[in-house]
Amino acid sequence: MRKLIFGLFIAILPALGLAAAPGGPLDTMKPDHTNKESLQRGVALFTNYCMGCHSMEYARYKRVSDDLEIPAELYEENLIFTGAKIGELMKISMGKDMAAGWFGAPPPDLTLVTRVRGESWVYSYLRGFYKDDSRPLGVNNVVFDNVGMPHVMVEMQGLCAVEPRIGVGASVEPLSGNINNADVCPEYAIEGSMSAADFDRAMWDLTNFMSYMGDPVKVERERLGIFVLIFVAIFFIFAYLLNREYWKDVH
């Protein structure tokens, strides 16, 4: 009985982590692991903007290269900056002690972040930074209050002067046809190089890649699951007929 309770607790642990995550309403993000172009753009964004501080040490470069259909030579030349080989784990060169001295705590490994937080949380968090002069790094996040991370996407998104409207969602006025709340940021303190729509798409790609990293076999598992269900259905027919044959003489 204790083992059963423990197993159930482990099974629901990710959901408990998600429920306990700080922040309010989120913008919905539904990943698509079959979109290889999106995943390729996502790994490029993660490598260039996130991997200076955050590792994905439970995954290997080679697996990502194969799954995303990126030639190993091309991946090693353009997406590995630490001198690691294509078969190694996706670790970073920055030491944890050094990172703790800079940020107060070592930046977490992000291999399983979408399994714990959820894709919608990550997507909203990436778009939720705003200017806050009271914070040591000059920014805060509407999803994760008092965050200790700088806004590394500021050159793309810009910097919102007020709290972004995360969780509001876009709406269309029925009479005028005008779109409300299409941009999560009502006012910018710093202008970015991307439009709001382009930045949202980039963060969708990045979140999509991080979702894939948390469950790299999802597409294959779902594909095999169809065949398993078909097998079970066919087996049930034969099992039912055999059972009826056994019991027809009992009565």
C-alpha cells in the first residue's frame, strides 16, 4: 500500500510543481513536436540566448541533431560553442560557484522545465519582463515576481515600461474589427528589433524546443500508441470469441 501511495505521489509531482508555480493568468501555448522548422529555430535561439547560463545536461547534442534533422557537422560548427563533441551532454562552461556569485544562485538546468512548469508558463514567462528600477538587474517579470534573471531577449522584444498584459489574450471588436491586446506590452521603455507578433512567434519556437527537450520521444510514443491500441482491439475480438467458445457448454 505504501509503495502504491508513493508511486501515485511521484506521478502527480509535476502537476504539484505547476500548481505551485508563482504568477497569475498565463497565455496558452500548445507545442507541436512535429514542426521541425520551429524546433530548429528554437534550438538556435536557446543556444544563442539561453545556453550561456542554462544547461540541458540530461540530453545529448547528437540526439537533438538527429531528431531535428540537422547535419551533425553543421550542428557542431554553428550550435556548439564550448568545444564539446557532438556526442557529449549539453553542459555549459560556466561554473556553478561563478554563477552563484553573479546571480545569487546557479541558473537551473532547463531540460525538464516544461515538464515541471508547463509550456504556457514558460511561454508567458519569456514574454513577461518589464522595467523595474527597484530590482538589482533593473527588470522584473509579471509571471515570476522578483525574478533574478536579466532580460536576455531585450534586443529582440525591447523592454516594457509597465507590466505586460499576460493572460489577457487578444480580442476583436465586433463593430470596428479592431484587435485589442495584440501586443502584451502597452508601452516600451526600450524598442526592440522585432515586432510584437514576430517576437511572440520566436518565443513560441523557443518554448516548443524546450517542450521537445522535456519529452523527446513524445511523437514516437504517440505513433506507437496507435498501433498498440489497434493490437489490443484486435486481440479483444479473439479473446471474446475464445471466451464465448469456452463457456458455451457450461450452461
